[in-house]
Amino acid sequence: MKTFLSAVLFSLVSTFAGAAPAPVQRDMPGFSDLVERQGQAVVNISTTQKVSARAAPQLPPGMSEDDPMFDFFRRFVPQQPGGPGGQDARSLGSGFIVSADGYLLTNAHVVDEADEITVKLNDKREFRARVIGADKRTDVALLKIEANGLPVVRFGDPARLRVGEWVVAIGSPFGFESTVTAGIVSAKGRSLPQENFVPFIQTDVAINPGNSGGPLFNLRGEVVGINSQIYSRNGGFMGLSFAIPIDVAMDVQAQLRANGRVQRGRIGVVIQEVTKELADSFGMPRAEGALVSSVEPRGPAEKAGIEPGDVIVRFDGKPVEASGDLPRLVGAIKPGATSVAQVWRAGASRDVRVTVAELSDERIDPRRGRRGASPDAATPPNRLGLVLSELTPLQKRDMKVDSGLRVEDVTGNTRSDLRVGDVILAVIARGKQTPVATLDQFNKILSSMEPKVGLTVLVRRGDNQTFLTLRAPGEQGAAK
């Protein structure tokens, strides 16, 4: 009996085991063939610079200039005066060969201020390199070594990259040559602070100091980017890496090879992002474009008729989805060329022809305060919690404006970024921009607004202008 029951039990178990669906086998991608084929064109770059006559990074206690982390601190830590002794500072980076006759791409920060650059190939040969040109705005540098018949990379199209797609990096993190790391594309078209000309590819590929300037490959073995930056709190990899799209880099290198520098267009506007609240204030169907907060006097935009309050939604036939798109689109236009900007103004779109000028020096927006009116001239807080005063003739002359209201105090829990000393130049209501000259005028506009509708104003802060949406305490009609 026991034998019979055992046989039946074995049969049932076998039956159910056979009936169970087989687990789906999902193979991970293999990178070995890619590395064998393309790794030959990846190089190690080491630089030397004299620090006795230059500024030297202030290193953490116990860190020497031979430490691989020195490259990170050289780039991001404030510089201190260098001391005597004639010591050499060395740093490491990566790069890749783009032509068989010895042209290479890397990051501009890898070779910045280097007195001597050594390129080490995958076959252990070493060459002295010279800088053909470097562009700090995109962090791309073109180098040349005296060699021929070199292996070269193949180029891919970053536009075809999909978020979630596998990508591979090859470089020399911390000096460990030919290191391979892999991950996925986390996002595309990222804008980073102070980096207006690069739509970065964000990945979770492990990138560390020494990887800078190395290639980012897709699974077809094509270079789609140059690894450039990481987001880190401790100097090491934290899962956020950023690469320069290879089409941007190749455009830069073509100009560097031809002219030794990069020419970019500019139209002379200060812009800001269009939020949902701002879009509603301007009567736009959706939040898009670059909002012009100020226009450079006698600049290309002013000559073309572009005004503060215009929203540029297309430029040179290409959409401006976010404000960060505009500098890249304008920068890509050859100086002297004429392009069409489509702007949203007073509830309708119109085309404006702009002759693009050349971008030269770095333009930094100052954030300086100004002297204001006497608080005695101010009125009690309005329903937005603002204490305002009319500008004096001296202030108007100093600021070169015809009218405006100075913010003397911001009381309560007013929901805005308004600050004491700001000057309200205009109010935007129902898509129309109206300059404000008196407190009575401002209060009439304010009283005509529905309680839960935000009030958008054009604000002068120091030498800059920006649009802000104001809400009274307790008014919760924010855009969803």
C-alpha cells in the first residue's frame, strides 16, 4: 500500500511540475564584443602643469597631487595661491580617436591650463598631444597626436537614443585604464546650471574622476556621447552621470579644427521658464517657450521688435519647449544670419525676423540691490501682503525707467518670490501687459482680479527683470 501511495504521489508531483509554466529567460546584454571592437580607439590622457607660478588647488588633509581624486578637486575646489618649489600637478582623463591621422576628443576641463599632455593608446604607445582648440561652454576639446593608421570610433545618432536603453562607458576612472561600466539612459535633454548650450544625456553608468572625456557607446558600438559630469556629494559616483551628445561635440570639433574657436549666435535677451501660472496669465494654451524678461538695449532682439513679456515659442523653425532650448537654438545660428522667431504676444502668435549677432564674452547676470524710497512714502499692506511705494524722480532716473512701484515690505505668508527693493514695472492681466505708475492704478487692477487668480507682474531686480506670479495668503488657486 505504501508503495502504491508513493507511486501515486510521485506521479501527481511530476504531473503538476510538468504543467507549471517554464520561467521566462531574459538574457542580459553582452558587452564583450563591443569592448573588443571599440575599446582600441579609447585613450588615457594625463596632463602636467607647473603650479609654482600658478594657483594650486587646496587639497583635503592627506591628499597629494598624485591622488586620482585630484582631478575632481582641481575642477571643483576653489584655487589658492601656489607656493614655491616648482612641483608639477598631474591629472588624469580619458578620450577617444576620431580620425586615423591622430585627432582626438576629450573634455575641455581635462586639458585646461595643461603644460604637457600625454596620450596613451590601448596598445601602450604614448604620444605628446597638442590642443587644437577647446570650448569651455560645451566642455569639448580637440587634441592632435602625430600618428597615422589609428583605430577610430564609429558615431551614432543621439536623437535615436531611448530612455531606458543600455549604454556603455570606457575610460580610466582613478587611473585604472580601459575600465568598462554599463547602465541605462536615465533622461535626455537635461539642462544643467551654467550649461546653456548642451542638452545632456543623463545615465546611471558609473562615472568617476578619470572617466571625463571618455566615450559613451550604444549597444551597436557607436559613440553617442562624451562623459563629462557627475552629480555627487562626496566626489564619487552616486548614480547621476551626464554626457555631451556626440552631435553637439562633433559640431564643436569641426569649428575648432577649422578656426581654433567656436562661433555662436546671440540675440540679446534675458529669459525665464514659462510656468503654468505664467502661461495662464499670458493667455497661452499651454506652458511652453522662453519668456523674455528683459531685452538688451540696441541689441538684435530690440532691433527686431522683441519686447519684454514676449514668449518665444519657436526659433529658426524649431520648437522651444523649455527656456533652456533657446540658447542652444540661437547659439547654433551663424552670426550675421537672419532667423525667424515666433513669439506669443497679447494672446496671439507672430513671426519676427532677427539678425543674429555673435556671442563673445561670458555674460553673468548680476544680482545687486539698489537704494530705494523712504518707507514713509509707503502705504499699508494690500491684500497680497505687499507694502509698496511710488518711485521718486531720482529713482526713475537712476533706474532709467518711466514708472514703477518699489516693494518696501512683504508681510504675512504671501506666496511669491518678491523681495524688498524689487520694483514692479508692469502687471499682466488677461494676457495684456500694463505698465504701473501709481498705487491707485495697481490697487484698481488688483481689486478687479478674482480672489483665487494669481497676479503676474514684471519685476525689476537690480539690473535684471523677471516675471513673477503673486498670490495672497490663503489663496490656493495654484496651477495643477
